[in-house]
Amino acid sequence: MKTVIEGREAESGGHIAHAGAPLVVLFAASPHGAANVSSVVLGQHPRVFPTGELKEFPYGRQINEGKLCSCKSDSTACSFWRAVQDRYAPFVGLPRDEKVPHLYRIIAEESGRDIIADVAHDPDRAEQLSRNPRLNLRLVHVLKDGQAIVNARLRHRNLGLQYAGWRRLDRTVKATRRWRQHVSRLRDLEAELGPRAMSLDYKLLCENPAESLAKLGTFLSLDLTPIAAKIASGEPLSSAPHQLRGSDKLMGNVMIRYDDRYRRQMSYLEALAFRLTMALT
Ligand SMILES: [Zn+2]
């Protein structure tokens, strides 16, 4: 299905974007910060197409042999992304700020949806996209408990087995600092963007989806009530049609649950190192 997107120019709030250009909703968070899953939540809305992280598309890590698209095809063989790549090829040599609006436009046309949900785990990229005057963009800063993020980082790919004793504590301190810096940069970006940005508390989304999605829905002028009802009923959400680079957990039906594994997994010393870093930096 393809839609025709008009090319009229409109100016609003110092931002020049094509009136018919898709709305880009950028979910930004530190790694393990629930940005991908939050984009899948919004992607339950029929106007929204969640892409997964499009950093340096198509030369980033999205399209690689062995890397699956959420349609379960290999990312190199997925017909949707092949079509996007073919149409985007003439633009890839352009400067970054000029080419990326073409990418979002092509994805909108190929998917037939006028809202694209992208993900940024890199604060530099969140800043670059948010400041690009050619994009019609809204930033959603996803907030998740720092201990849950640091714990996930420590246990990612069995790093916990490689680092024992004091080295593990050193890693806890570094991961905590990195997470805090990330949050601080995204907070500054939120302040800079004013009404074009909001924060989304992931714990609230899990525990009170009606309240959380009412806020997100108002921000984006979308009715997200049916999605909130689905999460509240404990029903799994459908995976996005063609999402790249999401975790394996987002490949099949998606359950929205708060990540409190850190309560069981973090050692006393790791939790102490987290709290001391928070208090002293
Ligand atoms: Zn696919």
C-alpha cells in the first residue's frame, strides 16, 4: 500500500518541514532503557510504523546477514526494507540533515502510515535529529529506573561472568555515570525542544497504562485508549510488522512488564556502588 504525501512547505515555530512530511516520533533512552518496546506500544496504533533504530541506515547494524526483521525474514531479504533501500539509494550521498527526511518519507510511503516511530540510544543522534529543521519531529524521552538499566548493562552478554570482584564494582560505577550523563543530556534536549518533547515514565506505562498513554496521546493528538486497555488486560501486543534491530523479545507477541530483575540480580555491593555513585556525582 502506498500513500501520496504532499510536498507543500509549511513553517511553524522556526521549523520548516514539508506539510505532508510524516511525523517522526523519536523514542530516546539509554541502552536497555525501554525505548524499543515503547515504540512498539505506540506502533499498535494503525497510523504508526515503528522502525527500530535507524542509526546510519542502511550501513548501521540494522541490515546484516543473520539479523532478523520482526517479519522473521533475514533483514537482508525482507522485501519491505529492500524496497526502502532501493528508493533511498539515490539520496545516501547527501549530507545527513538533507537525506534523513527522504528516508522517513520513503518509509511512510512504503508502509502507508504517516507517523514513523524511530529509536535513539545515542544522545548525539537524538540531538541531531531533533535539531534538523527539515523534520517534523517529536521527542519522547523514555525514563526507566537507573538500577534496572545498570543491572541490565552488567548482565548483558554475560559481562557479569567476565568481570568479577572490584572490576565488577568499577563497571557498576561507570555504567551508573554513563546512564546519568545520558539522562542529563536528554533532559537538556527536552527543555530545548519545549512543547515538541515529553518524557514517558516506563514504570507508569506498565502500572497505569491508561494514565501514561493518555499523556502520550494528548502529546501526539492520537487516541491511544484501545492500546491502554489491551495492556491493562494483560493481553500481549503484536510485534511491529518490520522492525529492525529490536531485541529478540520484540519478535513475537510483546508483553509489557516492568523490569524489576535488578532486585534479585544485583549484589549488595553493586547496589551500594550504584547508590554511592548517585550520591557523589
Ligand atoms: Zn521485514
